[in-house]
Amino acid sequence: MATIELITVGRSCVDLYGEQVGGRLEDMATFGKYVGGSPTNTAIGAARLGLRTGLLTKVGDDHMGRFIREQLEREGVATQGVLTDPDRLTALVLLGIRDPETFPLLFYRENCADMALCEADIDPAFIASAGAVLVNGTHLSQPGVFAASMAVARSMRDGGGRVVFDIDFRPVLWGLTSRAMGENRFVADAAVTATMQRMLPLVDLVVGTEQEIHILGGSLDTVAALAAIRRLTSAPIVVKLSAEGCVVLEGAVPAALDGACVVPGYPVEVFNALGAGDAFMAGFLRGWLRGETLATAGAWGNACGALVVSRHGCAPAMPGWDELYSFLGRASWPDRLRTDRVLEHQHWAAHRTRRYDELTVLAVDHRTQFDELVRTSGPGARARVASFKTLVLRATDRLAARARSFGVLLDGGDGARALEAAADLPYWTGRPIEVPGSRPLRFEDGLDPAVTLRGWPVTQVVKCLVYYRMDDAADLRAMQDRQLVRLFEACRATRHELLLEVIVSAHGAVAPDTTAQVLEHFYTLGIYPDWWKLEPADDGATWHAIATVIDTHDPDCLGVLLLGLSAAPAVLLERFEIAAAYPIVKGFAVGRTIWNDVARRWLDGTVDEDTAMDQITVNFRVLIDAWRTARAKAYR
């Protein structure tokens, strides 16, 4: 069996998508940054559907090239074929959504890295590791990439694998239009036709839109173009017809398209047509390469295309297998797919790229507690808080040794410098957004959370602490509910994960179902936190109730972390023993239990840096060892 099922070859760039819809590209104020390029989108889409994929391309030795490589790795795409060009920059594309028919495009690809791919860059062992390759028309447009694409196709055919040809015609990339006309999809050109047709004897599948069939076949008459293609290859030909679906042709070309296998599409609102063809290809190949009929492959391709046209972006809009299965299994969907909360949550949950069996977090996002420590410490204490929070990060790094099962919680005030430093480390990083102690809940700086989060790195998990009980006054609950819904929607809009910390014990007695009732209520509001941070209950009944609610409403939840509430280590160790029996609990996020005494001495100036770091590391290690021991005992 091939190690890789599909290698895609060609364009790899960064898409900068205008976030304002319905206006001119000239008037776009902000842009979303995504991985782009047709073969790269298809590799990601196919990987999300369960195919083992790889990519052969070049990126620059620059920030955008590193972004592409890192995102491919997060998506599970093999990157040994992603080569780094030290002399050229990674390509960029600026895109906009003007209306359902108009999608302005500007390609910044002058002497870019992926167009420098050449025959000498091909590793025969990498190609031989795959069962199929996908080559595309754009990478036939220059001599170097033409030679590389032809060599890859020949190598795959010689090794007994399959070659897929995505016509992927962009006239601007062949020099047939002005550089400002990137959205132009068709210009007839005999030289382009002749160049593309040289690939046809090598291919096992041809896929393109009706206009792309015209350029490949050299005729504006679709049937005539198909007949010309058929004279050069016996491979199945798939004609994409947008919302109408697709046509699959095997054998002789009929007198009309409706005489072939017509696979109907899915009528949904077209929000963004860019990337739909790449999604179709991913879905089709998930079927074709796994032995499904061409009709089934076409249906899967059509469904993937329908899902992507309803969303912003190309690669991030690609559905996963469970999402596709859900879409195909339901008789009716809203015309605007992106308004379906169930589908959108399924999409979000499936494509979070960081998952943890264990997560141990050192929390130093405390603000009022440090204010109190400063008030009771000597002169100069205020100035030493920020350096202490950086010291905590360094202690975490020393203990973790870059293991990804560690994390930190840091605030954007005194913890700002530590937050900035954490961006270069591989650890889970959370950041609070609530005004400390606020009840009803308020957010930092008095701003709407969507405004605040636009300035936060997307890698920072939004942490929000809320004091909440189901027996709170109705007006208090209503105010807090509104705030939490706003926060949840802001997190999804800005692509931030959300950790919701819930404290129920501060304002009343606690029964085994007290916390579970609150979680149930939040789920009924449509709030699906990625993480929960909960009090360390002292009984199994509480944890059973919590686990049942989460499993019922959000089985894809990333997990629960135990908070510390400055409890003594011995108390936390007892609570660990109870919580560790429940798989949804992944670890803890504890602060003052670990560093409170050290912080007091640091602010007084009575402990040096090395001693402080040593003590924090020791205290953190005690809790980590205790958690791991408890987990091992529970799973024994």
C-alpha cells in the first residue's frame, strides 16, 4: 500500500481575503490570511476527508512560507515535498467578495517561489511513495514548471500510479490578460491549448469547468472540445457545472452533455465561489481513489463544493469527512449553509488543529491578586510584577522542555511581555478577557469582545471567568447570558478558541448537579466552549453529571481543566484522584498554589531569580506528577 494516496503539485501561496463583503477591493479595510493555491487547497481538503496527502511545491524562506508549511503540518499533509527557495518570496493573492458573481483577484506571483519548481527538485522516492499525483494547468505555463509537471506525471505512470489533471486555467497566469484581471476565467489561446494537451496522454482523469474544457479542447463548443480531448486520452472526463452539479464522461463523447452521467448539485446560496472547485476535486478524489463509482465520487465532489461556496476562504472552508457525511445524510438544509449552527459547529470542532490527551497549565493571569500582593509588599513591588510573570513563563519552559502538553495563562497587562515571548514557544497559551471579579460579567476596556479579539493573536485561547448559578436572579442571569453569547460569537468570528471558567461555589451551596446545570444552560444558549475550566469537585457524582452533559451536547469538546482556587497542594492532590477517572478532564490550570509564596518574596526583593525559578519548577512538577499518577491509577 502506498504511504501517501495523493500528491498534489503546483501553486502554494497565501490568500489575503477581504473581510468586508459587497464592496470594492479598493475599499477593503482588513483581510483574513489563509493558505491558498489550488493544489494546496486540494491537498488540505483531501486530508480533511481522510486521504493521506502530500504536496510538491516551493515556498520562500520567509514568514509566509513558514506559515504555509506549519499549517500543512497541522492539517496532516506530508511536507517533505514542500521545498524552500532562498532566493524568491512566497506568492500572495488578494481576493474579495463583491457579489455572488464577482470575486476580484490580484495575483502577486512575479518570480515567486512555487513557479521556480523544476525537474531537478523532484525526489523520485517521494513520488514513488504515492498512489496518485495531481498536476494542474497553471504549472504548465512556464518551461521550468512544465518540465517538472511532465516529469512527475511520467514518473507516476511508470511506477503504476494514477495521474489526475486539474485544468485550473487562469488566463492572467499565462500572460493573456492584464495583471489586474485575475478574476478573468477565459481567454481563448491556441498556444495554451497545445501546451496543455501535451499532458493528456499521461493522465487517468481530467477535471475542469466548462470554460476549462473549452481551453483544453480548443473549441467554444463543449461537445467539440470534449471530442478533441477524447482523441488524446481515454481517461474519464469530469465537467464541473457549478450549482448544476457535474457531468462524468467515460468512453465516447455523446452528442449532448445530458447523454452522459449527470450528477446533480446542491442548491445553496453562493457566498464565495472561490475554492469551490478545489473542494470538488478533494471530494471527488476521496471517492475515486478509494474505489467508489464515478457517480458517487461526483456526488461527494458536488457536496464539498456546496459547503465551500457558503463560507469565507478556501482552505479553511474545506469540510471534513463527518461534516460531509452529515450534509449528505440530511434531506434539507437552509439556503445559507453558514447560518446553520449545528453544521458550523461541526466544521469548527473538526478542524481545530491542537488536541490534547493531557494539558497542564501554569496560570499567572491573576490581576487583583497581584494588586493585593503589591499593596502588602515593599517599595518597587509594582515594577517587579511584569518580570515575575516572565519568570513564570521561563520556569514553565525549563520544565516543559518544549513538550506541547504544557501551557500558560497570562494577562495582557503585567503579563504582556510574557505573552509576547510565549508566541515563540510551542505551549498552549490562554489570556483572560473579563474584568476581574465582575458580576454581571464585563469585558476588558469596556469594549465589545469582537473589537478586542481582533487585536489578539489567533493562537491565544480566550479565557473568561464567570460566576454563575441557576438560582441567580433572573435579571443577573439574562445580563450574563447576553455577554457570554456575544463572547462566543466573537471568538468564532475571529477564529479564537474559548475557555470558559465557571465558578458556582462563590455565591451559594453546591450540590452534585450544580455545575452540570450551568453547563447545560450554556449549551442551550448555543455556547460551545472549546474548553471548560471548572472547580475541583470532591465527589464522583459531580464529575459524572458534568461528563454526561458535555458528552450529550458537545462530544468534540477539547476537555476540562481543573482550577485551583489557591487550594493547598494536599487538597488538590485528593481532587485529582477523583477527577482523573473521567476522560473529559485533561489536566489542570493552577496558579497561586504553585507560585503565591514565591511571588510574595519576589516582590519584596528577598529571593533571587534562580531560586524563584527553581521553587516554581519544583511546585509545578509536584502537581504534574500527582496528576499523571492519578490518571495512570484511574486507567489501570
